[in-house]
Amino acid sequence: MKGDQGKHAEKSDADMKDSRRDRLKLALRENLKRRKSQARGRSDADASSEDADASLDDASGEKP
């Protein structure tokens, strides 16, 4: 049993670096997806507020 624990407890530096690299790659990918989604949300909100501002300008710019 002691021999089995030693095999599972020991990992080579290359294996540890690969697993760390994979975790970081996944975290960066998720972060990028979240930031893109936030940017899309902001651009959609800006576009809708510009439309609302334009309609307000049109209504106030007209003189009877």
C-alpha cells in the first residue's frame, strides 16, 4: 500500500505544468467569453439609449 501512495503522490514537473497550463487556458477562455458578453451588453444598451436620445431630440427640435 505504501508503494501505491508514492506512485499517485508523485507527479513529474511536466505533468504539473501541463495541468496548470490547461487550467489557465480554460480560465482565460471563460474570462474572454464573459468580457465579450459584457461588451455586447454595453453596446446594445448604448445603441438603445442613442435611439431614445435621437427621438427626444427630434421631438424637442420641432417648432410649431
